[in-house]
Amino acid sequence: MTSQIKTVLLLGLLTGLLLFLGGLMGGRAGLVIAFGFALVMNVTSYWYSDRIVLRMYKARELSRGDAPHIHAVVEEMSARAGIPKPRIFLIPQDQPNAFATGRNPENAVVAVTRGIVSILDPDELKGVLGHELGHIANRDILIQSIAAVIGGAIVFIATMLQWTAIFGIGGSDDEEGSNPLAALAMAFLAPIAASLIQMAISRSREYLADDTGARLAGNPLYLAGALGKLDAASKQIPMQGSPATENMFIVSPFAGRRAAALFSTHPPIEDRIRRLREKAGSR
């Protein structure tokens, strides 16, 4: 199953969970209230995400004179991807890592840490930059934001259901087939299920960005070599930042806090490297 198809199916599953919970809470009215609340919160975050995260990591924009090689590589691969050249920022941290952000290709940003330039050779850096441009070309920020809106609505409805089931507010005890205990269980389990689905969507988009990045860079082995180095370094060099931004980076920047694979925003590095090497072998 391709990453694109998997994303569509996961978004469909997330939407189905939202509709089911909306029906439990109060049909269409409850659904509209929850969805509207989540939409306002997440659209604001989506619109200003680049400024928020760049400020959080004290990033500064790199001019062409500051980093001529990076600008040239990004310009070349952006043209290949059919997107405008994004702005390039430097994060003053020693852990080698990178991310892309921005609400659309016209307002995109690629950020690299200070450490990534010193640890990767030019080809490996090209692979990383290709991966980040892949996120921009595939509109992953938009897809993740859609998932966040639906997930946020699910959490909102689930919270209301918990109050309803515990205190009997607006309950439907005399309605045939109603089950307060089942509603309460669903209210606690639904946010967990929504989080798992969102993480699965994040992992599927990482695989897709790997594929796109390998194509843009011209050789899957460039990115495969980079991922191995970045993963090893992330376990040795700490990143100062918020775990809420983990899914943005090319490798998990908080390896010391790594959860089980099911709860991870990133696919296993070993699997990503294996897929890239297989892709290189099939050329």
C-alpha cells in the first residue's frame, strides 16, 4: 500500500471516529460545535506555524552569501519539484537535524541546525534537503493540520461525553439502546485512538517524503547515509525544544524520550534506510 493511499484511509478512519462520537454526543449539533471549535484553534496554528516554531528555536534566516551551497542545492531541487524556492533558516543547536514548515509552497521554510552542516557530506545534505522539499511539495503541513482539526474535535467531543456519562448531563437514559458505561469507555478511548491515527499519518508522510527526497536528490543512498548519521547523533546530542514539534523534524530530536513504535511520529530509521537502499538497488 502506498503512503498516499494509506494517508487517505487513515484520514477516513479519523473522520469516521469523529462522526461516531458526534452521534453519541448529540448528533449534528454536537458535531458542528466540536468541529468549529477545533477548526478555529488549528487554523490559527496552521497560519502562523512557521513564525511560532522558528521563534521557538531562535532560528535566523540564511542569505545566499551565508550558505551559497545550500541555496544552490535548494534552488535546483525546488525547480525539479515544481515549487517556489523556500526561505532557508539556521537553528543554533548542535544536534544535526532539519525540518520544513509553512502553510503552502509559496510561504515555505526549510530549517537546518548548525550541527547538520558539520556532520553530513554534501551529498548527504542534499538528501536531507530533498526530504524537506518533499514535505513542502506533498503539502504535508496542510494534511497534518487537517488531521489535527479532526483530532481536536474528537478530543473536545470525548471530554463532553465524559462529563455527560459521569454526571448524567443531557443524558439519554430512557432512550432505547443507550449505554452510559459504553459511552464513557468510548469517551476515554477515542482520544487515544485519534492520537494513534494521527501518528500513523505522520509516519506515512515521512515515508512519502523519503521517496520524494530520494527522487529530487537523484540518489536514494544520499538520504540513507544521512539518516544513519542523524539517528546516531540524535541519541548523543540533546535538542533544546518542545516535544510537541517532534513530528516536524527529519529524525526524532528527542531520542532519549522515545516511546514505543506505535506511539512514534517517525517510522523506524532502520526501515527507512532499508527502503531507500532497496530503491537504489532497483534502479
